[in-house]
Amino acid sequence: MKHWGRPEIVFVVTNILGGVASLNKNIINHSSLRPKAFVKLILITQTDGNHSPVTDMFLADEVVDFRYASYENRYSVLKRLNKCIGNEPGALFCNDAMEMESVCAYGTRKTVYQFIHDFYNIRLAVRYGAITDMYVTHTALFHDVLLSADPAHMQVRHVPHGVAIPQNVDIK
């Protein structure tokens, strides 16, 4: 697909209805990324899983339906995923272990951002910190936790709610 000179930004989201998918949808749909960048969404579905799939509409330029089964060879699945992520420069936003494991095994030229949603993602940050260029948190707690680890070397960005909230909206 042609990007018409725009940098490629890839979001990898597990195809499970919930807060992680919702945060990514808000960032994709309500940020200033488009039309400055070519936004690709990779929705990962475990075909032999039993989770409710995402039902929200993502306003990405390209949506890749990446499917795998738990009985498949793990490295083969990671290699296929890495091919979807691509190796051209740009940005990669990670939410879970699979995409980080893929980049760890097969590399990428993209800048790697890891969303920190909860303590599970903190464990991923410890495990895959060598491949992560910047962490993005949507809570002050995890922003402070990451900065407390090594403030001189940690690249952490706090994005409350995942999107800018208009001034006239009351959040309680």
C-alpha cells in the first residue's frame, strides 16, 4: 500500500474487547496522527481463543487481520507478525508480549513505543526494555513507577486518558 511520503505508524492490538483496544482506538481516531502519517492497525486474533472481539471502528489507513492458533509454531507466528509490522522506518506501538517478542526475535527499524496499561506491562518493560525506545502511560502511577526505576535514562510520556480532553468536559 502506498504511504504517499507519510511515515508509517503501526499499532498492534490484541483483538479482545476491552480497555486496551479502546485506548488505542481513541488515540488512532482522535489524535493528530492522520493525515500526517500512514496509520496501520494490526488486530491479533487467537483463532482457538474464546474472547469477545473488538467491535469498535478504528479509523486507520490499513487494518491487518492477523490470525494464529495456539498450536502453531511460535517462531513461525512471530516471523509472520514481524512481516506485518514491517521493517521500514516509522513507529511501532506495542500493547502486549507477542509483538515485543516478534521485534526481539526478528528486529525492526521502527521506533518502539510500549503502552503501559498495568503491572503486566511493567513486567514486559523489564523483559523487553532493550528494544523499547519510549514508554507511554495513561496513568500518573505508572509514569512515576517507570521514572523511579532510572530517571536519567527512562523515556516516559504520560498521556492521560490516551487523548486530549477538551476544556469544557467535566471528568470525575
